[in-house]
Amino acid sequence: MYPAPFQYHRAKTVDEAVGLLAGIGEGARVLAGGQSLLAILKLRFDEPTDLVDIGRIANLDQIDDAGEVINIGALATHNRIGASAIAEAIPIVSDCANGIADNQVRNLGTIGGSVASGDPSCDWPTLLHTLDGEILCQGPDGARTLDINGFVEDLYQTALKPAEIITGLRFKKPAAGSGGAYCTFKRCAPAYPTIAVGVQLTIRNGQVDSSRIALGSAGLTPIRASAAEAELTGGSLGADEINKAAEAAVAAADPYDDRRGSAEFKRQLIATLTKRAIAIAQRRAGGETVKNSPEYY
Amino acid sequence: MNDRILITVTVNGAPHEREVEPRLLLVQFIREELGLTGTHIGCDTSYCGACTVLLNDLPIKSCTMLAVQADGYEVRTVEGLEKDGKLHAVQDAFSEHHALQCGYCTPGMLMSACHLLETNARPTDLEIRKSIQGNLCRCTGYSNIIKAIASAADKIQEVSGQEVAGGNPV
């Protein structure tokens, strides 16, 4: 399958990429790893006039532990993040990075592309919701930082302005006594998750100090389940609290019937995966090493 | 509109210079421009992995990459596995363990397996299974594929052990 014809431009710097995008206007799309974009172009869901390839811009793929904050360059691939010291230190990052698609896709796909695509099935936006992340952007009017909350505005629509690109992502390093888990249920490795749930809990003396819960593939955008978080915060993770949190997560979701499953099936998955992610997050918060991989049908 | 672009891609050690349309996919460049039809197009949607090649030593799906993105890079395909008329240990093992039925997925399976054994000389059963997560065998012949990859790992170990022994006469 051939994409419709387009002009190709390879940018050497972020400034050059922004200049090209601004000059070309509406018909331009950004190409990074291509693992979301090329599928769209091959199916001719989109027919851009021009592609601006940012894949070779230097120093945009750094993965950096800056003490309190983790910075990840937009071009860092899923596999490089998954094999990094950061994934080793923060298991929820490993869950997400190493659970995306398969080895081949993870070698090309980038975190910036996953976020910029505005696809509710992409994993990184859901993970960034779980870790309260921020998005670093650069456009014709300069650089700015956006909160992940509200970044994906609608299906395939983000808060990026015309000619603006993502240069990096960042999030605060989880505190001591904090643990997280990112749980997915998928048809097979290369498929997007049918449902994804991210949970991050900070526990002090057996009590939940703070909690974050986010859902992927559960509606037209990634969803932060604030009401589910409220069921856990201040409590001690009793069975009743966990059940209420799972119910609240289901209520926050807006799943729809598609080839991956019926809306009702997805609601049941949200409840199950929320409970599972809470359980793993709790054990990890206690210092335990817990393996966690996607589960398949 | 759609100007052709001059690219150089090194495939199995040999550099190839071509003027290509930007929309040409890497798999089409390999098959149609270079005539290396060992790399297969299966699903054409990044699911099946029949088109898997190694790009700068990492497995990727060549149906989901533009040829222009590979400009200046090194690609290895199934045709590059055989050396001096001798099959690669992984190819031998696939033959020996009947790890192919229709053979359509085989070139991609071989490239994923080669990458695994180049980066992990002694893979566990789980590591072997994970390494071919992105390769679909519609004949469902996975058991023999996994056996073949494990056997190739043993064979490579054995041969490199002999070479070391041979190079160190007592």
C-alpha cells in the first residue's frame, strides 16, 4: 500500500523543522519514528502534502535523570526508554515502554510521536497522566510547557498549535514510598491495548498519601479517573476502597464497541485491570520487585 | 510535487544509490528496486513481521518505514545470512527442526532470531518467545520455531567454544 504522494523534508534542527512546518502550513505533518503516522498514510486516512522528518535531529533522544525530574527527549524510542536506568528505577515506566507493541515497533516508535498522535490507544499519554507529566513544545512563538491534563483534546486532536512540535516530556520522579503499575490487556503484542490502566500510589505508614489513576483506550481521549483516586486517597487500601475505586474508574470511562471488544467487555476489563494495577502498585510501593507484562486474550 | 530524492542504503554490506519517490516504503525499495525478494510483504499494516529486516542491527518492520528514512543506514535482509555458500546457524536450525511450514513468515522470523542471538547468546525460553512477539506464523508452527532458535543458540555456543579451544593449544 502506497501513501498518497508528498514532498519530503529532513530537518536538522528543531528551528528548521518549525520553520518548514510554518512555511508549508496546513498540509504538513511531522514524521518521527513513523509507527503511527505511516499506518495512517498507507490507509490514506490522511494525505499530507509534505512530511517534515525530525527523526535525525541531534540530542532530541536523551533520557535524563535530573534528580527530582525525569526528562525524556521526544525522539527516545520505546526500546531505549525500556532499557534505560530510569525504567529500572521506576517500574511503571518499564511496564509501559516494554509493553508497547513488539520489538520491531519499539525500535522505531518514539515517545514524542506517541503523545503527539492524540490517539487514546497510545500508551505514553496514559502513563504521563499517571505520573502527572508535562510536555515541552517549540513553535513559531517559541518554547512552552503544557500539562498532560487536557493535552489530548479529542480523538487525534491535541493542544499543539500549528507548526508546533513536541521536543520532550518530563515528570517528577515518584517519591520514596511510591509505587506504580501500568496494566494492559491486548489481543496480541502488535495490537494496541483493548484497555490500559495506570496507577501510582504513594503510601505512608499504611495510608495512601496520594494516588493517580489513568485509563487508556477507554474513550476518545486518555482519561484521568479523579473520582477513583479520591476513593483511595487517605484510606488504607481495604477491599471495599479498592472495589469502589474500580467502580469509579469504570464510571469515568466512556468505552465504545469496536473490533477489540464490546463496551461492556471493556468496562469489565477496566474494573479488573484497575484492581490489578492497585495491587501491583501497593506491593511496589512496599519495595517489592513485581514483574508485570501485558496480558493477551 | 513529489520530487524524487537521492538516497544511499547499504544492504547486506553493499551500498545502493537510487533516486526514489519519498512515499516508497523500505520493503518496496528492497524488493522492487534491489530485487531482493526474500523479504516478504505480509499484512502491510505492521502486525505480521514478515517484512522484518535489521536496520543498523535492530529489527524493524520494513513495511512501516520510508526508504528515505533509511538513507545512509545499513540494512540486513535474509539474503545476507548465508556466508560462502553456508547457511547461517539459525537457517540450519530452522531446516533441522522443521520450523517452517508454508515459509511465508520465515525471513522475518530468521531476522528476529538473528538479532536475539547477536545480543543474547543464551536466551531463556521466555526471551525467545518475546523476541518473536512481532512475528506472526499463520501456520501456528511456533513450537518448532522456538525449538530451532534454542538449538541455534546451542550450536553457536558450541562452535565458538571450539574456536576458542582451537585457538588455545595446550
